[in-house]
Amino acid sequence: QVQLVESGGGLVQAGGSLRLSCAASGINVSRKTMGWYRQAPGKQREFVASITDNGRTNYADSVKDRFTISRDHGKNTVYLQMNSLKPEDTAVYYCKASGPFTTWGIGTLVTVSS
């Protein structure tokens, strides 16, 4: 069955970097629009970044020039490279696969300290 497993979250200081991974099974990430979303405490889930099957990327304004979404076809994995992290980036980060049905991972927590 389709599963998305996020990893790579943790505690980092402001200005640091993390790379999140989304390992997929049951689907080919290269044939899907894949995305990253996040939900901070007390806030609704919000869009962070996406990549289409054609490699087109899109980013939320709040993370442009700091985050990069990418894919590894051989590993069937989607990544989110996060640089210059800020405390406001603190959230649970979720991986999402779209089309024809939507699948979500269970999330990985990123905490950025001041």
C-alpha cells in the first residue's frame, strides 16, 4: 500500500540547516506532484514547497531562497533541504503525494531554537 515516511526532523539552532526526507512506497515519486506542508502549534497546516512530475517547483514566500525541494528517483525519496532556519520555521512537517489520490505522511517535528 501507499506509504510516506518522513525523517530528518530534530532540534537545531537558528541559522542552522536540516534535510528532511520522505521515503515513499507503493508509488513512484517521479510520477506524482509531491509536496511538503507544515503545521506550527496553534496554527493551521500550510503549504511549504512542491515539485511536479515535470520537475517544476513552487515555494511559499516565507521559505523562498532558503528551502529546496528535490527528488531522488533511485531512492524513490523526496527531500526538503532547509537552510538559514528561523524559529518561525518550527513545526511538524508533512510529506504529501497528489494524484490520483492524496496520501499524507505522519510528519516529522522540526524545532528551531533562538
